[in-house]
Amino acid sequence: MTLRLRLLLAFALLTVVTAAAVAGAGYVRARDAIVQRAQDNAVIETTNRVEQLYPLPARPVDVEVLERVAARVSGREGQALAYGNGTAAGGMNPSVITPELRSLVSTGRVGWQRVSYADGVWLVVGMQLRVASGTPSGIEVYVLRPFTSEVEFVDELARNAWLIGGAVLLLALGLGFLAARGVLRPVRELQLAAWKLGQGDLSARVPVRGRDELASVASTFNSTASSLEHHVGELRRMEADARRFVADVSHELRTPLAAMTAVTDVLDAETASLPGVAGQAARLVNRETLNLTRLVNDLIEVTRFDSGTAALALDDVDVAEVVRTCLRMRGFSDVSASLPDGVRARLDPRRLDVIVANLVGNALRHGSPPVSVALSVSETSLVIEVADSGPGLPDEVLPHVFARFYKADSSRGRSEGSGLGLAIAWENARLHGGTLEAANRPGGGALFTLRLPLDGAS
């Protein structure tokens, strides 16, 4: 449920409760006042008509006397009935007089009661007649008066209460909608700014209006975004400086490394004639020089990826031939290859060579033979799978296997690799618009799967 809907429902509920309480209380009080006034008027009118009969003569009660009394007190709209000595006279239906009303009137008090009669509501008023001396005359008078107009007025009052309540509810919903719109506008602006910030737009800000709580939230967001923009800018500057430093150092090292490589090549050619310790030292210097040269070349390649200067030199090549050449040039003679002929793709052969060399070299160093390379085509993708028969990759290693300088075994020696080979392979796959994934085979061993588009799309 959205915040706007919750606000509208809250306004509607508050309006309904308030309108019901106010209109209900007003309706009940007005209804009681109308009914009470109508009853009082009927009682007063009946009492006045009865008083016009006084003084009553002291004579026996018969039907003639009862009919005269009933006719005098009935009025134009009412009906009357007079009781006396067990006799009743008048045009009123005796069935509308309840035993409770008869019992009250018999005590000498004036009583009244609303009853249903002739498809309407009527009022029955009853009282005793007394003679001049104040003693009971033995005559009870009951007057039936219509109560329809008062009931209709009360019903109209109820309808008006419902109509006013409905109008107030609609008005409250309109005001609630406007209020929700005014309240939610800063929230929407804050949501949009937060989304832009999450997408990398660190300049996103929220306009601050007023001095309420939402304005305080917007001000806090702006200050946080400004601080984040400053810190991220500093981190980017430091990262750019670090990349530039690595690139500069790597390029500066290439010249002395070239000279060192030439010297170590000469030493390597003479190691057979050098005495034991000197020969071992010469071979060690040559091997470490080669490792250092490989590390510097890898660092230069990484800086090209980071700076965005790495580019593809696409060509229509025979993929199987490129993979065979890679295995042959690297001396990977103990690798079994399933390379069907006729698979052609538009890609950068040098970068494919780097990917295959890094994957196979990693399998030979950290896995167990046999190592296999399989080439296939899946729809519009070129698929190359490199698998070994070693223990596989631990679960905690899989998420980081393509991270730079990451080594599954931190105790490995420096000469076993720089930790950049798989990262460079992954970057080359991404540069082609493809993917490189690492997993474990069900039967054991690691499996690296390279997928590249056949059409060279980047």
C-alpha cells in the first residue's frame, strides 16, 4: 500500500469518525427534542381540552356521558375513547391502548405512549377526569393523535445528516489528496535524487522548502550527498593517481628489464659451463627476470583496461587454429584438445590467445592432469571450455577467482604467478562482449567456460 493511499485512508477514516460522531450526536439530540416537544404539545393540548369539561357534574357515568367526553377531547385530527364503569365510548380503537398505559393512568397520572397504528406512528395520551371536589370521577380519557409529521421530519433530518456527512467525506478526500500531494512531493523528489545518487550521479540534490521535518530530511540528504561526492572524488583522484603511477612505473621498468633479459639470456646460455652454485644463481636470476617481465607486461595490460584504451583488432579467424597455435607456442603438449575444424568467428586473435594461455596455464599450475580444451558453438556464441582433474575450486574462492592479485593459497611463492592472469582473461572476454565463468565439475576438477559472440559484437 502506497503512502498516498494510506494518507487518503487516514483522512477518510478520520472524517467518517468525526462526521458520524458530530452528525450522530446532533441527530439524536434534535430527534429527542422534536419528539419531546411534540409529546409535550400533545399532552398540553389534551389537558386543555379536558380542563374545558370542568366542572364535571356529579352524576352517574353512562354511555351518553362517555360519548360526550370523547367528542369534546378528540379534536379535529385525533380520536378519543372514554372509559367508565366498565363501559367505553368513542371512535378510537381500544386495541392501541397498552396495559402499561392503562396501569399508569389508573394511578391518577398523565401518561403517553407512541404506538404503530394505520401504517404510521401515533401518540396515545391518557388521563383521569375528576369532579369539582377533586375526587376521581371514574372516567379515563385516551386521545389518539397522529405522529406522522414529526416522524417524517426526523427521517428528513437523518437524510440530511447522511447527505452532509457524504459531502464532508468528499471534501475531506479532496483536501486529503491535496495534502498528500503536498506532503509526498518532497518525498518523490527525495526518492528521485536517491535513485540518481545510486546510479552514480553524485551531483543529485533535493530542493529545500520551508522549515518542517521534510525540509530537515532534504537538508541532511544534501549534506550527505555533498560529503559523498567529495569523498568519492578524492577516491577517484587517488585511484587515477595510483593507476597513472603503476602505468608510469611499468613503462619505466620495461627498458631496464629488456637489458636484464638480454644479460640473463646470455647467462642462461652459459649456465652449463658455470660451477654449481654460480649456475644455480644464473638460472634463478633468469627465471625471476622472466617473471618480473611478465608481471610488468600484465600491469601494463591492466592499466590499459582501466584507462579504457584497450581496443579490439577484430579479424575473421579459424578459432581451432588459433587455439592450436596457442597450445603449441606455449609448449602445452600434455593438454587434450577437442577442436573441430570450420568454426570461424570475428574476434581479436591476440586477445583470444591470451585468454586460452591464461586458462590452460592456470589449470596446469593449480589443477591436476589431464587438462582438456573443448571448442563448440551454441546458437550465436563461441564456447571454449578448459577443465582439469584437480580438487576443484573451494566455495569461498569461486566469487573471487577473477579478482586481481587474488591467490587461493596465500602461502604460495611469489614465482607461482602474479594473480593477474585470470583477471586479464576476464577483462579480454568482457572487451569482446562475452563472459568468462568458473565452476566445479560434478566429477571433480575446475571448469572455466568462455563464451564470445561469433559476430564480434562488443
